[in-house]
Amino acid sequence: MVFTFWKDIIKERRSQIGSSAWSSKQTKSLLDRLIEEGVSDNQINQLALELFIGGTDTTTSTVGWAIAELLRCKEALSKLQREVKKEIKSGKITESQLSELPYLHACIKETLRLHPTTPFLLPHQAQETCEVMGYTIPKDAEIFVNIWAISRDPKIWDDPLSFKPERFLGSKVDFRGQNFEFTPFGAGRRMCPGLSLGLRSVELILASLIQGFDWVLPNDDDPSKLDMNDKFGVTLQKEKPVKLIFKPKQLSLVA
């Protein structure tokens, strides 16, 4: 069971916090704070499981959508392959090298625009009755923000249904919560706390797959005919996952 992975960690921290050597002034982790507040092992297990599933599910979903879009757009895939080959001369890609791959960042942004990990932001509650764009929002009303629809609005985006990473090159539009036309991670105090870690994971995975493998569809299927229908849920998934063959490239890896 997945809980066994961190069972010993929780036990160890509980014993340390209860000892005389424990200082209330030392730097504390989230786990330390939960234990100090009297949170039970079962409650910690449920919270950790939600964080674990939430992080892995959104990351794999975004990588899957990016692969599908790049397969359908040969020009974008070729451009990304050239960038990775030019900037990463040899060895495995490291986190510090990601800043040298602007087209990779643009591809991920465009993927998140077309396929936001969560199509609806978690509901917010109106603190007071207010009027927004001619609509009266009553106090205590639960409000869902349709990120999926905003990201495909032709009034905001040029050719919104096409995969065009170039639209983000040289653009100041970002997903840090300051540009409300593009908020796949939410905005404000309650935006996704795992943004930085999740983004780095997607970047490293996608760049490594580009660097290390050639991508081939089974039976030489036509990438332009890939089924891109989505399946709405807590996260946005492909209705039919991409089946792909990865052929390893010959790399000069540096230990």
C-alpha cells in the first residue's frame, strides 16, 4: 500500500518532536506542523495521498497532450528537436539547462492553453453581492471559472484551436496569475502550490524524450489523424491515449 512509503518517516518525526532535543525555534516542514497541531496519522496519509496523486496525474496528462500536439505539428516538433540538439550538446539534460530552451517553454505553454490540466478552477465563493460584466453575482454564490473556454476564446486568441507555440515567443503572457486570459494554474493566493515543481517535471520529461528518442506511431499511422477528443474530469485527459513507439537515439552521455 502506498501509505507504507512514508509510514516510517511519520513515526520518526513524531519521536523527534516528542523528545527533549526538539526545539520550537528550528525550521519545520509541513509534516512537523501537522504533527504539532495534533493531526492523526490517518489524516496525514489522506492529505499526502491527495498531494501525490494531484501532482502525478496533472504532470502525466500535460506530457501526454504535448506529445500528441507535437506529433500532429511536424514543424513544431522539428523546431523543438533542433533546439534541444543545439543547446544540449551531450549528457543528460539538467534543470539548469532548461532556461536555454525557450521553444520548449513555448510548446508547454501552448499545450496548457489548449489542454489546461483542470478545465474548471476549484469553486470560489462570492464574499459580497457584486456585478460583473452586467451579471449580478449574489453573496455566497459558488463560482466556477471555465479555463478551457477562456483559453479557446477567439476574441482573445488568434486562431485559438491551432497549436502555435510561436504565439508565446517574445510574449509577456505567462501562467503566474497576472494574465487572466491564461490561468491554467489559477491566480491569487489560492493558485496551484505545485506550479514550479510540476512545470519543471514536465519540462525535464519532455526535453529528455526529445533528446533521447525518435517518436514513431504504430503501423506508420498518420499523426494528423490522431483523435484529440478530451474527457472532462478533475483533470483533462485524452479520451484515447496516444500509443507511441520510442526508438532510442545514440547519445554521448557524460556521467
